[in-house]
Amino acid sequence: MGACMVQPPASRVQAAEGVVRAGDLLEAHHTSLLLDALGPKVEALVPFSSLPDDLEVWIQGQPRLYAFPGSQVADAEGLWSEHHHRVLLARNADNLERTLAHELVHAALDEPWQLLPGTLEEGLCDLVSAKLCPDGAARLRAGRLCSAALACGGLKLELRLSWPNDKREWLARVTLSGEDQGEKPQSRVFDVQAGLSSTALTSGTKRGFYGLAFLVIERAEAAIGLQGIADLCLKADAQGLDEVPHTWLLDAAGLVDETLAWREAAVEQMGPDELRELVQMYPNFAVDALHSWLADENLGAGWPEGLVAELELLGGPTISLVGIDSLLTSLQDKQLDDSQDEGVEAALLANASSPSTGH
């Protein structure tokens, strides 16, 4: 089997917390600094945690252990191989530091935490990585809470547009839907181990379980702390249970086993920062609505002066879309694409109406 393993990256740096291997020394050195900064913080924050002495971190194009085709996990930005004590990171991960923090939590968790059921360990890793990497916390929370809501029925939004001193208001209601997760996905998160590479799930379904796990852990941590969640694991172990009972975790998180209640809880957890991140991650619904309303406006280099554009997440926060530069860029790109299409169409019509000349 050893011959089937991928070869280690070429460059090696010995860090205080472990060995880092990457494509070149600069990349390996940069990652070693992240490892040495994050390792002690994980152990200090998470009860009953310690990193293995022989830990290695590999930076790859796509995280994979084996060389044969199909061995990599689609969409994975990081993997933890417990058998090899190896963290595998995608070079182009959305946030390398946050992804490393997530995988280090997996690597550091000692025995009591193994009693967390289903996908809950992934929620724990996400929670800790958000705490240790605050610059990326809003984006992570937006993605996970949105996925939880989509798994439980979707998100409902309302877009309101108007000009100053104009009593008319243009309103659009938008529903974001995800993959069908079947009945009671909130119950299945306690049974399905979505984080295992051997678990056969679509990307959308896996994201849904990650989101639901994050929702449970974040709400439980807010109520009883990480030590309180660890104590539930110890209590289950003392009683000879194979895992923490679902009801204990539901009680700690203030949740009931009803799909609609979980969707509402996910929406309630989202703040203005998360809604802005959601717009930047999935801009098309806002771009399409804004573009149709501003079709006759020349956006130029900035937002039209005086425009009032508010987006409300029903049951959650309301934000102004004006000033979200990435959204403006998407609007300008769509406007440019439309003008180019119109130019091509006009040229085709002109050619079609021109008399042909025979020879």
C-alpha cells in the first residue's frame, strides 16, 4: 500500500509544532509560522486536546493521500489523516489559516471528544477555527448558517429599491433553496459522519450537515462553553454510552427536533456581517434584480447617487447593498456583457439586412 501513497512535497521545514512540507521553501516557511501560532492556541482553547508529537502538514494542489485516480475528495480544502498524523491542505484554500486551524482541532482532540455523534466534530472544528481566525469568521459563519437554513427549507429575502423623495418602492422577494435533504435532516446530522472521506454524499448534502453541526455546536458553546460540551462527553463515557445522546445536545443548544425550528435558529444566528458575506458568496440573485431595475442607469465607476437598496433576511438582519464593491463589480460586468450582446445582435441584424453580391 505504501507504493500507492502520494510522494511528499519537495520542500521541508521543521517547525516547533511539527514538520511542514510544501512545493517550495517559502510556502513551507509561511505555513510553519501559521502552525506554530495556531497549535498552542488550539490546545489552550479546547479542553482535552493535544497535538501529536510527529504531526506533519502537507501543502498540495488538492488534498489526497493516495496517488491513484479518484483518491482525492471533491471540494475538500483540508483533510486529517489520523493513521498518518498528517494534515493535508489545498494550496488555494479559501482561507489557508482557517482551514489549518480546523484540521488542527481534528488532530488535537483527545478521547472524550470521540463520543460526539454524527457530524458534530466538524461543527466543533469550525467553531474553534472561527474563534482563532476572526478575520475569516464572518465568511465561515455565513456559509455554515446558510447551509443549515438551506438544509431545513431555505432562506427568504426581500430586496427593496428606491430613490430619495420618490414614494415608489420596487420590491422583490427571493427564496434561496438547496438540495433536498430528505425528511428531518436535523436528526440525521447526529447519525451521518459527513466529514469522513469514505462517506458518499453530494457536495450540497455534505455542506448541509456541516452547517447543521455548526449550528448545534455554536449554540451549545454559547450556553455552556466548550468545557460544558466536553463534560457531556465525559458524562456519556461515565455512563458507558457509545456517544452523547442527541437530547443532551439539543437541550444544550436550546433546540427542538423540528426542521422549521432549526431553520429559524440558523437565521437568528446570522448578523449583518454574515448577510454581507452571503451576498458576496452568492451575488447572482441580487445582481439580477438590481440589473433589471437599473437597466437604464449608467453605473460608471460607482453606485448611482442617492440609491436606496436594502436587503432583508426575513427573520434576521437588514443591510444596505450600496457600498458592497464586489456586488457593484458584478453589476458592471453584467451590464458590459449585455451591451456586448446587444452589439453582436445589432451587427447580425445589419448583416442579415444587407444585399448579397454574387460573382
